[in-house]
Amino acid sequence: AFRSLANANDAEADYWLGSMYEGGLGVSKNAATAIACYRKAAHAGWRDAELRLGEIYFRGNETLQNFAKAHRWLERAALDGNAVAARKVGTLYAKGWGVKKDPLWAYVWYEIASDEGDDQAPQLRNRLLKAMSESQIARAQALTRKSAPEVFGMADLGSTESAG
């Protein structure tokens, strides 16, 4: 049933078919097919697929770890309001994995994740403060007080267009 719906370009069906292939649920486990299904669903705007792709590339268990791809997909999911994705984007910026290390943007993403209800983000954000200068902290806090369109108008989000 999922396969016929997926063939009819049903994004939710693509997501669930990807989940089935990822876990070997009723089908042979196949990471490449799972990723292809998730990618199709994500390109159609299915938020859970964006997060799942980001997690797959972040962990590197199902495919080669690729933090740049993880960043692109997690950022899309975060911009769609996913708190876990926002926290993970913050971690990418905090560590410099797949993006230029930037404590200011790490702070902003952790704050967004915290505002969206992620329980781990406040501790990660507060840990960042120890390594940030007063001017960086002031800038980060000023950015978090702005509306999302204002903040993200300043961020380099061009990488989301070519997510792979």
C-alpha cells in the first residue's frame, strides 16, 4: 500500500516506506532505498523526512557520515519548527562539523531549540557561554530577541537549496 501511494507522490507514504526500508520492516533492510525514499519525501516538504535524513548523515550509521549534508537537512527541519533539528544544527556550529565553527550561531540555534521545547538545548547553550566573549554573547542575545525572519535574513541559508 505504501509503495503504490509513494509511486503516486504521496510524501507521507514515501517517508513511511523509507522507515520500513531503514528498519527492515516487512521488506529487506536497504539503507540506500530508505535514503532515496526519505529524500523524495523531504523534497516534497515532509518535515519528519528532513529530520531523518539529517540524523542519518549526522550519525553515519546507514551511510557515510556527512556533516555538510546533515547540516542542510537538519537546518530545513529546524526552520520548519523541529526542536531536535535546531539543537543538532547548534551542535554542528558549536563543533564546526560541516559548517564553519561559530559559537554565535550555535547559541542562536540552541536558543531556538530551547524555545521549541528541547530539554537539552539550554545546557548546551549555557556551556557555550564559557568560551564566548562578552561581545559575542551580547550579539547572540540580540539575535535571539529578533523575529526569525530578521535573524535568518542574516544567516547563510543558501546551502539548503542543494540538499542531497
